[in-house]
Amino acid sequence: MITKTLSLKVNSRNALHVAFDVGKSSLDLYFEVPHALQATFQATSSRIPNKPPAILRCLEELGRLAQINGFDSLFITCESTGAYSEKLLRLARQKGHFTAYVSGESVHKLKVVENNDAGKTDTKDPRVIHMLSRLDKVLRHRSLSGPYLALREFNRAYDEERTHLTSIKGQCHPIIARLFCDLEFTSQFLYQKTGQALFELFRFNPVKILAAGQLRFEKSMRKQVPGVRWETLHKLWDNAKSSCLLYLEEGYQEAMEYRLEGLWARKEIAEKRLQEIHEKMEGLYNQLVEAGEKVPHVSPGFLSAFRIARLLGETGPLADFPDANRLLRFAGLNLRERKSGQYTGEVHISKKGRSTLRRVLGETSFGMVKKKAAYGPYYHAKKAKGMVGSKILAAVERKLLRTFFALGIKCIAFDPGRLSQCESQFKQVA
């Protein structure tokens, strides 16, 4: 028998709990005010426009009602719906009220308990959210500010521009494949210096390459890219001669070149914006370091300023987390077990946290599992034992996030000597 003493969390803040079901144009709210001398309460439902003036008027009325009934403040809860719910919660924070989220999964599963019905309506949802709020089964609403808020927005911009750039390259490739049909180079070659010169001088058109003549072609390419190999130029010339055997009408060539010019211009704009975002995020990270925030320091070969900035944009202030386990839960990298009687299932990560943080962690971890990288020996040792690569990468992400948290709390850079040593060994060496 195991006996524990647990704290009572229900309505511990002496606040009037008000639950909101958030929509794009309206907010449905629900709250309960208990009667002083009777074991009953007065339940109130209402709908207001999801606009700042209406929200502020509603909060003022609710605040007065809370004071009349002996409450110290309001406790505002809702499901996370992005910009629509953030409007409500930010205004409530400005008025000095408590705010929190509730899990959409919890709301979905508690509906059957609340009214023995799994149906969904705008009047039922606030009641279920209110019940979760009264039971204190809520998620913390973190209102980021300063460089952290800017980093999160730049993270979104970086992902959007990168996706846009990938899409543009995907449109360029089939045009080049039709225009220069026998080009025997990888798609990566097209966007490096030699490929860039091939576009600027000849628009990837083999007819223009042959019209220039081999000597002039090689001379102009060497002038544009001084370090290009002669073997590369000879191969390009041979590819051009082979491609010209396929006759293409002049108008068709011009049409493809026109399309390619437009796509290439958009590609260069996207690349420039990515570089600008990269520099802005590094600048914001330097601001955090100068301000004395608890952030990891740059570790050459481990975490660059840009990678740290990307992670901080998703985690927010590391000081908000009491320990690394809370940060793992925030990322959805905590372990989920399945045991019942004699049955024992496999252990998986929960994936119930911030998905964008897991994606950034995955991108960062992927470069750290090469054989000579920080987590390379660990990854390849597990791989040799037959473990699935995706599971090893998830384990690396957990290790990296724990290390990131420790480096940030201590405001230090990564020390490779400590990665393969336990604490007692490290103290002996020190």
C-alpha cells in the first residue's frame, strides 16, 4: 500500500473561473457564482464578439461581479486557437487576471463525463472547459515578450521562406531538365557557384553554349567562377552538344528561359531574406546574452548562435522551467508507457507538446549524429545493435534538449570532455 499527501488544488487562487470557447468572430463564455447560504450556484452563459472593445467591457463587468461575490480576481481559461485566443488572454493579462489554456484532448474526453454525450456545441464546450479549470487541469499560458517573442516570429518567417525556396527550386528543376536535357549534374550543382554562372551567362540553354564556342564558353565560365575545374567545363560542353541533338523550337526555348528568369529572381529574393533572418536572429541572441539572460553560450562544433536562437524562439525563457523534465514535457519528448496487468507495450515519446520545437530539435540533432560529431558514437553504436534510426534520433533529441537546458541555466558553453563522462569522473579529472 502506498499513501501520499496531496495538496488541494481546486480554486486555490480564490478567483472566479470564467471559461471561454473561442471562435473567429465570437466568444462563448460560462461561469458559476455560488450562493452564500445555500449549496447551489448561479450558472451564466453568454456570447460576445471576439473584438478588443467587447472583450474589455466583458472583463470589466466580470471583475465587478467577482468583487461583489468575494473573489480576488478572474481566472480566464480557453483552448489554444492561435491568434483568436491570444487576443483574449493578452487583454486579460493586461487587466491583471490569471490566464491558462486547457488541452483540446482533455475537453474532448471530458464531454462524456460532464453530460454523457460526446456531441460538440458552442454552449457545451465552455461548461467542460470550466470544469477542467475548477479542477486545475490547465496548461500554463506563457506570454512571451522582448527578444523571445521576436525570435518566435522570426522562426515562423524562416520556415516560411525556406519552404518557399524549396518550392521555387522544385519548379526550376523540370524547366532546366527540358531545356538542358542531358545535363549530368545533381540538382544541388544547379544552385552552387558554377550553376549560378551557367544561368547568368547562358540561361542553362545548350544552344547558347554551343553558339559561344568551346573556348569562349570555358573562358567566360572561368572568369565568372575562377576555381571551376577544367573537367567540369569539358563535361558541361559535352552535355551541351548531346542535348542539342534534341531539337527545340526557338519560341519554346524563349518561353522556358522567361519562366526560368522569373523563378530565379524569386529564388534570389528568398535566399536574401533567409540570410537577413539568420542575421537578425543572431543579433537577438546577442541581446539576450548581453542582458544576462539564462541562455547557452555559443559552442563551436556543437551549437551556433543561430541554432541557439532557433531553439530559444520555441522554448522561450529557460528560467520558466523548474527542471529539464518539464522542458521535455513542453516539447512532447517525455516518455509514454503502456502497462496493464501482464501486458507491457513499447515506450514511445508522447508528442503532446510543442511540435515546432521538436522539428527544430530534429534539424539540429540531425547534424550531430555523424560519426565524428558530438552524438555520432552514441548514434552509430545504437544503430549497430539494430535499433531503428528514428528512435535513436528521438533519444538524441532528448539528450540535446537536456544539455541545452543545463547549458542555459548555467550560462556556459558546451564542453566536449563532459559528454562521455559521468559527474564523478569529471570531478576526479578536475
